[in-house]
Amino acid sequence: MLPAEEKLMTPGIRPLIAGNWKMNGSWRGSRRLADAVRDAAPGLPCDLLVCPPFLHIQPVAATLLGSRVAVGGQDCHHKPHGAHTGDIGAVMLRDAGATHVILGHSERRADHGESNELVARKCEAALAAGLIPLICVGETLAEREAGRATAVVEAQLDGSLPLGFVTSGGIVAYEPVWAIGTGRTPTEEDIAAMHHAMRQALVMAFGPTARTTRLLYGGSVKPSNAEAILALPEVDGALLGGASLVAEDFLAIARAMEAG
Ligand code: PEP
């Protein structure tokens, strides 16, 4: 683990622990999970975000109203409204109580063929609706083994982030595809190197304001490895999948932010 002084060199960023609940849970179960997170939030050293399935956003937002826990969607359409069966518009998310939206998650990129260009258009729609976008990027195992991880992530950043992303508080999550839900993580050195490369790419593209863009790490973060990962330079929090479905794990990882 890197010494605490190095961590202090990332100035002006309040860390964020975000949970992507994916297609899990019942209406009642989501409220219970939200209750537990809300009750623990005041003592935590970071901001919190939970992203329930669309149907659960409204009850979860009602539970979290007035708390320090924000609510986000897991995707939105690139158009504001219209004939798009089964889709959800960014304004609808906002209307239901969401303030954030995850875009370009690798499961959407893989399952729904989402390109960088489409992610950028969705991001524009989110910004127009007043939502804060949380954009996911990350390489596959084949790309890492071919030595292309940094190039892939830089190309994703270049193609997925529209103008206005940084000034609107947009968030980036580095999620190696091969680390999601597998129990495998990159080495601490690889995570730190990728976050450094992402910071440089963002500053080159958006200017010095991007020094305060939150860069999250995601992929098999759990209570046992959170402290080491969250202590790395340029790691401003985490995006959690599996661990966000268990209140004790989500909260233990948020507490690790303090130790980190
Ligand atoms: C994710 O899907 O964004 C994720 C980080 O999942 P997990 O934590 O389960 O690896």
C-alpha cells in the first residue's frame, strides 16, 4: 500500500463510493438496502451514490430524500423522448429523483453493442437533463494481454466524453472488463498507472479543471481489498457491483476510504 502522504497529493476531491445494483432486488429489498445506507451515511468520510434498477429509483429516492446519499440510473436513451419502446429518457430519471446516471458500463457496451459515439450522445442527453454522468471505461483481458489497455481506455475517454463533461462534474470509472464480478483485480501498480494516464488524458482534452474530475476504480472491490485500492493516488473512490448489494459490505468499503 502507498503511504498516506501520497494520497493527500490529490487535492480538492471529495471521494465517492457508488453502487450499481444492476438487475437485482425487489421493490422492498431495494428500500431496505437504501434505508441501511441512509442511516450510516452521516458518519462516513465520502459521498455515496446508489443506482437501483429503473423501477426502484422512485421509492429509493423517496427513502433517501434529505440524506447525503444520491440516486442514479444505470443507463438512459440518447433522445429526450419519443417512440423508443422499453427505453428511459434522462428527464424521466431526473423526474423520478435521480441526480446521476451510469453510462457506457461494459455490460451495456457488450450486451447492447453501445459504441463510444452512442455513449457520448447519451452523456449529452444526461447533461441536458441536469444529470451528472458517470462514464465507465475499461479494457478486456485480451486487450490488456496485448499491451493495449491504456490505448483502449484513452480511446474510450476520447470518444465517450462530450464537451461540458468536466465542467458539469462528470465522473469516470475505470473498470477493467475482466475484473468485473470475477474476484480478480489488476495490481495496485496497474490501477495507479491507469488512473494517472486517465488524469493526463482528461487534462489534455479538457484543461486543468479536469484535475478535480473524480476517477473511480471498479471491478471486484470488496471490504478485504478496498483500503489498499482506495489509498492509491488518483483513485477518488470506487464503483461497486456485487458488494453494493450487501449493506455491510458497501458501508465497510465506504469506511475504508477514511483509512485509505
Ligand atoms: C461493476 O459491474 O461495475 C462492478 C464493479 O462489479 P463488481 O464490483 O461486482 O466487480
